[in-house]
Amino acid sequence: MVSTQDGLSGSSSAPQPLQIARRLESFKTTIFTRMSILAAEYGAINLGQGFPNFDGPEFLKEAAIQAIRDGKNQYARGCGVPDLNLAIAERFKKDSGLVVDPEKEVTVTTGCTEAIAATMLGLINPGEEVILFSPFYDAYQASLSMADAVVKCIPLRPPNFSVPIDELQSIVSKNTRAIFINTPHNPTGKMFTLDELKAIASLCIKHDVLVFSDEVYHKLAFEMDHISIASLPGMYDRTVTFNSLGKTFSLTGWKIGWAIAPPHLTWGIRQAHSFLTFSSTTPMQHAAAAALRAPDSFYEELKRDYLAKKVILEEGLKAVGFTVYPSSGTFFIVVDHTPFGLENDVAFCEYLIKDVGVAAIPATAFYLNPEHGKNLVRFTFCKDEDTLRNAVERMKEKLLKKKKTAH
């Protein structure tokens, strides 16, 4: 408690109302934080928040330690240390076939979330429309709110979560500034097909619309090859591609992300980035360059490991009695919880934590219209295999009984 000069307390006894700008007043504590706190309180196995419970590769931790010992500890160049920018450009060429200028077209940010925020603030004017596909990662809407953008939303519906092109065509207009896609898609695990990407590209070219493409799960594509929309004819000049280190290398706490875009779009992104974080942690950037130059065998082993985890969780959820929707990428699986008789997704997830001992994420957090997500919950399999098996056993023990009583 702070004292004033006359000895009186600097804090009034009456609690003050919480203050927040109107652009953010509709946002609560993120559902990921709320479910993780509840999971810790009840000792639940956390299959909610998408962070691994295992560590990243030793060679990358050693590279970070070496960078610190080598004195690479002061501010990095704002757009990224040169070697990392080069490594990102090299990796993007391997993955997409596109040749980009590491100095003019790559911007390193503090995680993909900051890349998204810098892009929204740097390229979207107040009142301009951005189209999202729901369900969507909650940071998209928050960043657009901070940019005072108008959000339009197209729902992707189970079981396949395919893009309703006719609906998209009907809302693209002269006010549309950008379409925001995420492939592989969080939370559903859907991957946008070539035909869907071509249809989106055609609309963007016709109406002079930008595309923001979040591709952080691009190395966790299980059933088809990942396609960057920037690689389609006529699209590079109107696309910002987001990616990051954390999901691929199990180093989410390093918060190294980037945006790839042509120079005329990079300008706005960098202007915003300069006044958000200016630069990202220097030694981790040097280590990230080593990560992106990992041999192909690393990515092959990564996919094998995650496929094994996916099978454990997917088969377990089916055995418990969920309606399980297909997941072609990411480390997420979306299910329908209604066989268990709870009124909505939040009630089910609270029951799951408190009575079963497993945490998941209620899907309404990913929708503008909560009605669209009230039957769905998201599980993650970015955990070690023993943890996944234990979670499945807990659910089998309790939920099979719950399903019988619900019917």
C-alpha cells in the first residue's frame, strides 16, 4: 500500500471498477488461461492449451546457450538478425518454391501472435473489413479489434469444415481489405485444399483483396501436402504469410515468429513492429537460424512422432464415445461432446476437469457466434504418449458411465 505525504493511505477502501478501452472490453481472460488454471487446481491432465509437455531438441538449446556465451545479448536488428532472415527465406523456398528477399521481405517478430498484431495495426485502417473463418484462434479477433477493423465471419461446419465458397463470395465487397486463413487449421485440424485456396485466390484477385495466411502448423500436415496460398499465381504480391518456431520445434516459450510479405506490405508491418516490440530476443534468434536448417530427417521424425500421438488420442476419444471429427494437420482434434448430456461446451469442460481429471478447450472461444461452437470441444495431443494414455484411461473410467446415464 502506498502512503501519501500527509501519512494517509494512497489506496481508497472502496474497490475501483476495472478500466479498459472499448475496443477490448468484450474480451475476457483467455479461455486457455482459465482452463489451465482450473486444470492445475484440480490436478487434471491438461489436453487443452497447445503447448508440449516435453522439451525441444538439445542441439537448439545448445545453440541458444552458445549464442549467449558469445555475447549475442544486446538488441537485435529490428527486422531480425541477418542469419535468421536468411534461414527463413531458405526454408520458405524449400517449402513453397518461392524465392524471397531476406532483407526486404522477412520480418522477425516476438512470436506469430506479434506478427499478426503488427500486420493488423500496420496494414488495416479503422472501419476496413477483414473476413475470418470460424472457428478461429482468438488472437485474430483481438488484434483486429485493436486495429478498429470490422470483422466479418464465415463458419466452417462439421464434419469436414470445408470452405463455403458461395457464402464467401456473397460477403466480399469493395469494403473488404483482407481474408484471413489458417492452414493447417486451429482448432479443427482441417487443411485448406488446393481447390479452396484457388477459389479464395480468385476472389482476392478479382476484388483486390489481401490474404493473411497463418501457417504455424505447416510441418504437422498428416494427410496431404501443405500449400502456401502465396505460391499460387498472382498471390504473392497480396499475401502476408505468418509462421513461427514454437510449434515445430517444441519451443513455444522462445516466442520467435515471422511475417513474409512483398516490400510494399512489409513496410506497414515493420512500422507497427518497431513500436510494439522493436526486436525479439537476440540469442534465440541465432538459435532459430540453426533450427530452420535442420535436416529433412528431423521433420520426418517429427511427423512420425505426432502421428503416433494422434492415433492414441483419436482412437481413445472414439472408444470413450465422442463423435470425433477428422484432423488432417496441427496437433488438435475437435469432438462433439453432446453424447454425454451436458448443456454446452463450457459446462462439459468444467465437468471434464473437476470430475474426470482431464482438461480440454470449449470451442465457443473460437467463434463470434457461441451457438456455432456450443457442441464442440478441442483436445490437443502435443503431450508425451504416457500422458495421452493416462488421459484416455481417466475418460474411459468416468465418461462411459456418464454416457449411459445421459441416455
